[in-house]
Amino acid sequence: FQETAQLTQSTKIATAHHLDDLSETLLFRLFKGAGVGGLAAIPIKRGNIIRPLLFVEKKSIVTYLNYHKIKFVVDLSNQDNLYERNYIRNELIPVIEARFPNFRQKIGEIYQIIRDEEVIWDNLCLSLKDFIYHDNFDSIIVKKDLFRKDLPIGLLRRFLRKTIVDFQIYENILNMKAIDGLIAFSKINSGNKEIFKNKNIEIISSYDNFIIRKTGKKFHKTVKYVKLKDGLNFTFNDYLIKLSLSRDKIDKPMNGCYFKSIKDCVLIFRKRRNG
């Protein structure tokens, strides 16, 4: 989209996110344990990307398209309830809507309140930026100085959560219990102790500091092109990837990627990119 915008000298990219998308995302984030800020996950505007339909219900859009005989595409994967978002859309939301028919409008109002209040919280967290510094690839929180300020617990939780989420960029993994565990360790200034670790990051309490560092596998910038072929095994960075043909119906794909039979299909393997 960005490349097309440059080629056409366009200053805005409008996406088709609508109120149903917003409702699904808010519920999905709520069930995943996101913080308040994480509930307002789809911004109205981000850079040159705008979402003019964000507060319009999907049924209104479809009605308009049908009335004007405008064709549109439905992604068949939207019906697959193995994906959690689809399960929310296809199974949970009809039950909610039957009892609370205006719930989407209410979620839209909550979203706008959260977005406005997040500006205030962001400014408060920004005022604490001097308590963080970076050492190579690590982020360091100077806990001995930060916790002397006797900050309100709400702001302290916000600051710690935001710092950690910003560090790992893409996954929100810390619940309130974990954050409160960090706060408890702020009073312990002796020695080094690992207080949190998962496949992406680890947090170490080291004397006067919290050290946040990545633990996940490192990916090179090299891109690999692979043609789909039965029995092909190859490596991509630290991973061994195996391709095999299955003639059986796959009901619950749990540990891999599955494709319908596509002749002469080429897969492109690369590291994650923002967006």
C-alpha cells in the first residue's frame, strides 16, 4: 500500500476497518488480558493510514454495496473457527447481539473514551523516560530511582507494562500479577535474579536495575524462496522446516502451516516486519 501511495503520489491510505472489526478486536484483546490501552488497538489514524469506516457497522456497508450492485470479496478463512478471532465473530458475538443489540455502538463509545484518556497516560509515562536507558540490545530500568518517587500504583503499572511491551514490540505478555511481581522486586537490591522469562524476553532484577533482554531466536535479513514439493526439508535460520503432502482431512492444525494443493506455488520465508 505504501509503495502504491508513493507511485500515485497519494497522501492517505484508507483501510476498510469497520465497527465490527473494532468490536471483535476489543473483545479479543480483553480475553487475552490486554491492559486498558490495549483495548483500543485499532487507531483511527496512524501516520498516513486512515480508517474512515471505523464507526460504521458491517451490515450498513454490505447493504450499501448490494444496493449499488458493487461486488466485494469474502475471505473463506473467515469461517474457520480454529482462529480465535473467527470464533469470537461467528460464535460469541451472535449470542451477545441477541441480548444486547446495540453493543457495537457501546463499544465504539468506550473505544473513544479510552483513546482520549490514553493521551493523558502516555504523557505521564513519557515524564518518566529518564528512568530508562539502553545498553546494546537491552533496556535498563533504574528501579532504585524510579521507586523513590512514590508514584501512584496505577501509573507505576502503566509505566512498567508500556516499557516492556514497547521493548518486545508485538506481544503483550504481562498480566497485572506479573507487573505487581516486578514492583515487589523493586525493593530487593541485592544480587541478580531472573524474575520473568518466556520465548521472547527475560527480565532480570540486578541490584538497582531491571534488565530487559530478548531471548527469542535471531533472524537474518536473508530471504529464502522455496517451491512447494512433497518431502522437501530445508533450514531457515535456526529452524528445520519440513514439507509433506497429506491426503487426509486436517481438522485441527496445531503445529504448522497448511495449504490447499497449489501447483507451482512458491513460499517466501523472511523475518517479521512491522505491519
